[in-house]
Amino acid sequence: MKPQAEQEITIAGRLARHGAGIRMSLAETSPGDLAEAIVRHIGKDVAYPRVACDGAARAAEVILDRLERRRVRVQPPAPLRPE
């Protein structure tokens, strides 16, 4: 299961930042170990920190800001006057 090592590191770090879950090694965890961990944690109180959920709105603001800056910097040429 070595290909899962990157996921174990990435996911474990994300869970730690959010204060969620417990770290377990895929290679070293038996089905029985997993079942025991689940049973130990059923019914425990949890207190997850608030996670920002406005990422799409913030991304849209950044995109609009950059488009506006580009529009101001690169103005279209003046229309040609008929002779």
C-alpha cells in the first residue's frame, strides 16, 4: 500500500489542521484496530474549528479585481474616424 503514503501525509496534515480524526497508518492498521478505534470514538463530543466556506466568493473577487486591472491597463483602441 505504499502508493497511499502521499495521501496519508496530505490527509493527516489537513485533518490535524482542522482538529478532526485520529491518525492511523494504513499499512499498520488491521481491521480489528480500525474497529476498536471506531468503537472508542463513537459518542465522543467533538469540537471542530470553524472552516472558511467562502472560497468561491473570494476567488471571484480576486478574478474580478484582476480583470478590472487588466481592462484599465489595456484600453481598446479608439474607433477609426471615417474620412
